[in-house]
Amino acid sequence: MSVDIDTVKRVAKLARLAVTDERAERMQGELNAILGFVEQLNEVDVDGVEPMTSVVEMEMRKRADVVTDGNKAAEIVSNAPASEDNFFMVPKVIE
Amino acid sequence: MTLIDTRTPDPKRFIAGTTDDWEIIIGLEVHAQVTSKSKLFSGASTEFGAEPNANVSLVDAAMPGMLPVINEECVAQAVRTGLGLNAQINLRSVFDRKNYFYPDLPQGYQISQFKDPIVGEGIVTVSVGPDKQGNFEDIEIGVERLHLEQDAGKSMHDQHPTMSFVDLNRTGVALMEIVSKPDLRSADEAKAYITKLRTILRYLGTCDGNMDEGSMRADVNVSVRKPGGDFGTRCEIKNVNSIRFIGQAIESEARRQIAILEDGGTIDQETRLFDPAKGETRSMRSKEDAHDYRYFPDPDLLPLEFSQAYVDQLKSDLPELPDAKRSRFIGEGLSAYDASILVSEKAIADFFEQVAEGRDSKTAANWVINNLLGKLNETSQEIEDTPVSPDQVGGIIDLIKEGTISGKIAKDLFDIIWEEGGDPAEIVESRGMKQVTDTGAIEAAVDEVIAANPDKAEQAKEKPNLAGWFVGQVMKASGGKANPQAVQELVKQKLGIE
């Protein structure tokens, strides 16, 4: 499997990355190298092997339903380029 | 997903276009907010109406390096809901990232479940009706799946000329997305389905069903076809937030599609919005890439696994659900109609059961439905607001049964207790509302009415129906306190009617 330049540009757009034509070409090469490597892995016969989700045998940790966090709105918005009354302000996102 | 048509086309559900009859095909994706104290993957509060960004942790704000840890109660709630929907519970499910960019979702992806949801196929039995003959029809609506996911935040667009304001309090609150099969065939069926779903969730205590606060919202998929034909192209109406609007959105969207098709056009698969003010749907946005969410398993979360014993434990702790309660009530002598009304809200069913304890259940049902629910409806109040307690209603019923008050006086007594409270027996005593059962006094009243109306008394010998008029007059004269049966007997006896 390999990707063409349009696919690279589309994926970049979906990821909100600005990519020049020149960089897109370079990325196409890099992505195809990665896909080639994955294709190589695909050659391994994994019939009957359980998919591995973690290198250590463990269960997902769960927490109890208790409120332990919050009430720090000023801190939450402190990195935002713009805020008012502890709201984030962003360029208008409605048509 | 392969679409299988489980329903037989029925002309009574068709709608007429200009040239043909059409059948509407509907599927609902209901987003129900899980009842929990804290969020799905963070310890911030889920409370509604907090100050902007007060219920936000660094996890919800997607600060770099923060890791999600799952709330075990949200998992239990999803399993309970699955059990309540008679659904397959998956002992192993997986969280995926659904990638898209929007300011109310700072992670840049929503943690959801795609390939392996926590709950699989289930069934909801929905009662639709009454039709013109007063009959209800039970239909089975398939549930495709239920999965857990994060809610997004809230954007406000009217606070500033060029900026939107974003509040992340809702970001990360647990949602259950409950996806139906395309089994619904009319707006009424869709409304009955979501009403039933809401009732089940409220019984289970897994979602408060508060649509005003956005705890339940639905995406509605609508397509039309010639009866029995292939499924048509569907449109998805996003985020409809009331049961009434769901009905309106379906009706108007079906009409729009039929008009296009009968004009020889084709339907574009697209996302639409329902505008309640205009009562119609409109295209939401061009979403060329919108459905390219590039799902992949979230590397921050291990698969969600639990044992069958865990599921069994949750199952044994489930409350009695509406269908089971309805069957039990019918078994105790109630009509299907009365039983359906009483189980529509758990609080109503509980109230009824307290009244019915040690009393005739049919009488108790009549009092709860006709008097209590009637009055609540009249005053636009919910069962939770009732000023009259089950004990008070029970007290009134007991007074009727003992013959202390008549049915008519009982209604006055109910109104007095509604306004002023108090013990039914004491009020009857102190206000002289007791029924007159003293035959002598009633006899005198009957004699009086007959003496005052000799013509009518004469006619009554020919037309026994007139006895009712005399009974009415005597009751009126006694201020409703005379025992109606005693009056009836005496009137007949005095008038010489058998």
C-alpha cells in the first residue's frame, strides 16, 4: 500500500496541518516508507495469536465515582490567548 | 452494518404524497447523559449550571501529559442500561479516538467506542396508540448497540461580534449513545420509542432524562421509500432536544424528501438541523471530510474488561422495570390502559402502590389517575410536587368505603387537602362533611321533594327514568351529603317504582 500526494494533503488537512507542496512530497516519501514497513510486518503469520494491547498483563485501572478535581477555572483558561469571565474565547465558529 | 427490515409494511402507517403512498424509515441515535457524580475519565464534577469552566480538570482541558482514568460507576451504569434494554453485554470492549477539530473538544478527538462497544443488540418493546378504535399496538424496536463516550463542551456565539465563548464544564461527561435499528416507521412510533427509552433509563437511574438540560438528545435518521421497496438515501437530523421536536422534524423531513423524489429528483445524504421556529429542517454544512473520523484504539486506555459475575451482580440489583411492573398491575386487576399510565413514571407507580396497599387496586388506580394526575396536569405540576400524599389519598378512599362520605364529597375533600393539607378524617369531622345515612332524615327530604313536584311524581309512575331527577334534587338539597344509594331506594319506594 502506498499513498499519493492528494491523500497526504487530505490527511494533513484533516489534522489541521499546513503543508507546502514541497513538504507534502517529502512526507509522501516518509509515509510510504512507514507503510512499507507495516506491510512487511503483515507478512508474519499471526493465525491464532491474540492481539496484544499491552506489554504487561494488566487490567485497566478504574476510579471510584467521586469529585476530586475542578474549581480552578482561572488556571484552566490561563494559557488561552483570549478569555473573558473564565470562558475561552475563540474566533467565531458558526456559519 | 447490514440493514435488515424487520417490519411488515402496513398501509395504516403510509403517508400520501401527490402521486404515491410512501413509507418513512427512521432510526434514532439517542445520547443519554450517564448519571454520575464525576466525569467519565476525570474527577471533575458533572453538576449542571456551574460557573464557566468550574467543573474542568486538566484532563478535560486536554493539557499535555494528562491521562484518562475510567470512572467505574459509569461502566456499571452502561451495563445496567444494557440489561434494561434486554441487550447483549460485552465483557470486553475497547475505547477508540474519534478525530475531529472543534473548539468545544480540546483533545482534538472524542474518546468513544467504535468497533467493540460495551453493549450489543437489544430490544425495546414500545406501545403505540391509541388508534381510532382505542387500541394500542405493541411493537419491538431493535437496539443496534450502546457505547460509552465523552460529551463535548458548550459554545456560545451571541456574546461577542467576532468571537465564540467556550465553556468546558460538559466536556468529558459520560454519555451513552444508544443506536436503534431502522425499525421505526412513523413519527408517532419514534416518539413512543424515545419516551419508552427515557422511562426505562429513569427507572434504572442511569440517566435523569432531563431534556431541557440536554441530558437526552437524539440524532434522527430519516429516509422514505415506496412501501416494501429498498431503503432510500437517508438524512441525519442532528441534536434534536425534545420529543415533540423529534416528531415534527420527522414529519417535515419526510415531506421534503417525498416532494423531491416525486419531482424526479434524488436525495443527497447529508446532515441537517431542525429549526423549531420554522418547523422545518435545513442543510447544516457541507461536510466533505466530516465523516472521516479516522478512528483508532486509544493508546491511553486498556480494553475495558469485566466478568460475567460482575454483570450478574448488577442484574440482581436492578429495580423492577416498567414492562414487568405493568404486567404485574394488570395481573392485580388493572386495565392495560390504567397500568400503562401508572408505570409511565416510577414516582407515579410508587405513589399508586402506596395508595393501593391494603385497598382495592382498581379504586386506588382511579383516584391516582383521575384525581391526582388530573389535578397535577391542570396545575402543570409533576408528581414530585404533589401536595397530597399517598396516605391522604388512601384516607379519602377509606372514608368512602366506610360510607362516611359520598364520592362527590370525596372530590371536595381532595380539593381541600390539595389546598390546605390535613388529615382526611379530621377534616370530614370538623367541617360536617359526613354522609347522611339516617333514613329518617333522608325520607323527610324525599317526601319534601315529591310534595313540591306532584306532576313529576305522577309522570314518574309511567316513566321510571324520572326517578333520577328526584335523586338529584334530594342530593342537592342535602348538599351532597346524603347517601346516594339510600336516596335511590327511598325515591323508588316512595314513587312506587320497582
